[in-house]
Amino acid sequence: MSVGGKKDEYDFCKPEDDLEWWAEHRMNIREVRMLYSSLQHYQSNWEKYNAGRQPEEMDFLQWFEKKLFSMISDYNITHHEVEEDTTSSSEET
């Protein structure tokens, strides 16, 4: 319970949590890149600003960063275009 406007320490693992519940969210590639960049920035400042945070939070951030990286990699692979080589085989490159 909050006292004087101050929140209690956030508990990520409440025993009463329904782990069967889940949510989906759609993002375009720009949003994925922005979130990935934001997570990297947040993690780089972790020691400076987040003393006393639960270690599970950093574990989650690292896991989520890898998921975002795989999304960006998938996009880069599926949207990669190779320019057609218009030089003939007899011309020097």
C-alpha cells in the first residue's frame, strides 16, 4: 500500500499472478529499432541510476534486447535487396 504518495517496491513475481494470461503488441520496424536503442541506452546507464533494482529486471532486459535484435535481423534479411550486376562477364570490375 502506498503511504504519503510513495509506492512500495515493485514485485515482479507475485504468487497470485496468472501465468496463463498473455498479451500481444504489434510494432513496425522503426518502433522495434527505437525500443532496441532505448533498452541499450537504459542498460548502459544501469549502474548509475538503478542501484537497488532487482537483478531479475536486468535479466529480463537482456532477454528482451535479444528478442528485439532477432526481429531487426529478420527484417534486414527479409528486406535485403541486391542490385543486379549490369556488367558483362568480359568487362573488368
